[in-house]
Amino acid sequence: MGRRCCRRRVLAACLGAALLLLCAAPRSLRPAFGNRALGSSWLGGEKRSPLQKLYDLDQDPRSTLAKVHRQRRDLLNSACSRHTRRQRLLQPEDLRHVLVDDAHGLLYCYVPKVACTNWKRVLLALSGQARGDPRAISAQEAHAPGRLPSLADFSPAEINRRLRAYLAFLFVREPFERLASAYRNKLARPYSAAFQRRYGARIVQRLRPRALPDARARGHDVRFAEFLAYLLDPRTRREEPFNEHWERAHALCHPCRLRYDVVGKFETLAEDAAFVLGLAGASDLSFPGPPRPRGAAASRDLAARLFRDISPFYQRRLFDLYKMDFLLFNYSAPSYLRLL
């Protein structure tokens, strides 16, 4: 019992609370007990927390969705054990992508290009904003700084309390489909002018020797091959971290260091979102805008079309760059790749 309790204590304050030391052993689900210091009604015992509800479902062999998510947790833990070795200590800033809903006992690590705008809308609606309708919240409002608290904003002791008692979840997507979506949305479309000036102009200046002055200044016509070359260029990460839209999901959410109870997937977004909302006691809240029936096929087709003209050598290098996301979240190498 003591060992299982240790497993649930994910983080411990270390070196004067400047660093966070993680217990790396995989955790099995168990009921979370009350912690009145956080002040939520369910933590005071008035109702069952999302984590306790998941534990109950986990004991019920008839719950198909709970079985799916249990298998995903097991696969993630197994992959972490096989493919990770010594890891650096996490600092509070590493938790910046983990958003906190104290009222419902939720921790959500957002990964851009995996329905994160809609999840932020849902969390704002759960907090009582926009009269509970996520669709009434604009994308600009959903992404406004400070609207949703981040786990990084709390002290190590407060971080530990939430990690012990809250339901933690993230949503992931096939890595190359996510990458293709980021390119199309942030670099290829005309309404992304500010993003193009910041990143597109840098890509053109570095990788297109005879670029026209307009392209060098605006960065509005970056080719997919140039974007991939920028990602693979060692100078890119030396100068600054990857932008969150193309940073690897495991580097944003640290799934081998933090315990995630639900690993949702973009490919099963509607079902997985409804499962999380049910655990949060918000089954009446509709998750906005699930992908259209052909959405998954269109996403695959876009990635296949963009990668078609990329050489096998660069396909392999890019696959190696994103390999951990493929391994940790149980995605196979796409059939359109010509890996050497």
C-alpha cells in the first residue's frame, strides 16, 4: 500500500522548490482521497471526483470505454519503460501546458492542432463563462493569456496536491497529420500573416538563397519542404525551442513523468471528449465541432499529399524526430512514407 501511495505522489519539491523531482514508476489507478486544503466540494467528500469515477469504471468489466482508456494507459506506461532512460528534472515552467480546473478536479495538457481551442472553450464554459455554451466563446478569447490557470502558476506543494487528486488528461493526434495541419494553418493560409512574418520569413531567409525581397519580408509562401528543412536544421532548436504548434506532444506534456488518466485521441475525439465530460459531471455539455465524417480521411490525405514530394532520406530524418510520439501514443508509421 505504501508503494502505491508513493506512486501517486508524482512530484516532490526539490532544491529549494526550484526543481521538481518525479517518481518515474508507472501508476495504477486508485481512489483519490479528500484534500480539504483545495476547497472543492468533491474533495470535501460531498460528491465523487472525476478520478474516483474513473476508478469505479475501471473496476467494471462492462465499461467498454474505460477498458479502451485503461489499455491506452498501459501501452503508454509500457512504452515509457521501454524507450526512456535517464530524464532531466522537470521545472515548474515545464508544466505551462497543463491547465487547471479546480471546480471540477481536472488537469488538461493541451497540444496545439489537437482540438485544443475547443477544449479551452469547454474549460471556460465549465467555469461559468459564456453562460455555459462553449460555442459562444471566440478562439481569440479561448487563447487569451490568463483566462485559464496553468499548473506552472502554483507552488510545488499545490502542484503535488492537484496531481494526487485530479483527473489528468491529454489529447494526441497522428504526428505527421498534426504537422501537416500546423503547416497549412500557420504558414500556408493567408490569414496567418503575423505567424508568417515571425516564422515564415525566418525560414525563407535561411533556406531560400535567391528569395525575392517580398518573400523574405513576409514569409507568406513557405514550401512544405522548406518547413521540414527548418525543423531538421540544428540551428532551429539552438536558437529557441520549437513553437508549440510543431513541438512534439511528449515534449509539451511529459507523459513519462506525469501520470495521465485519460489519453484521448483526435481520431476518436467525440467519444473521448464525451467520456471526459461524463467523468467531470458535465454530460449535458456538448463538445463543439467534432470532425466531419470525412475529417479523418481528409487529414490523412493532406499529410500524404504534402509528404509525397519529400525524399525518403528526409522522411526518415523527420520520422526519427517525431518517433517518440509515434511510440508513446501507439501510432504506426504512415503507409505513404518511404522510409530507408
